[in-house]
Amino acid sequence: MVAEMISILAKVSVENLEKFVGVFSTRGAEIRKQHGSLSAEIFKSVEEENTVWVLFQWMSKENFEGFLNDPVVKETMKSSGTIGQPEFIFLNQIGLFSA
């Protein structure tokens, strides 16, 4: 069976947005790339001050699970000011429209 690309929506609680983005865009990006991440977009919640949403594209769910099990990831998340464990929703794209 061939693994297929997957989108993952993550809800993340953070101590400080600037600190989180600083680590996410540098050390976090390096580690994600090593584990098969293709892209990541960050959105700030309008309703929840210390909540960000991240939309990831990964080569496969298995690659993402390998990323989560990497001990370096836990250390990096802690250094970014991530509070608790993020919540993840796994998505398969069924369409893309211009408007």
C-alpha cells in the first residue's frame, strides 16, 4: 500500500506567540522537514488569545507519527512555549477551488 499525502489541522496553546513562531519557523521547520513535512501555515485564533491553528501538509500520516515520537520534537515544543499537548485533526483534501 502506498502512503498518501495528508493534511493535519493542529490546535496549539502557546505561552507567547512571538516565541512560538520564532522556534516554529527555525528549529521546528528543520525537524518537520526531516520527517516529511511539506508545508505549514499558522493562523492566530481571533477568539482565544493564546491559541494558534496550524495547517500542515505531510507526505503521510506515518511520517507525521514518526515526527510526534521523536524526542527532539518534545524538547522543541517545550522550548517554543507550547502549553500541553496539541489537538490534531487528520484531513484528506477532496477539492480545491479558486473562490
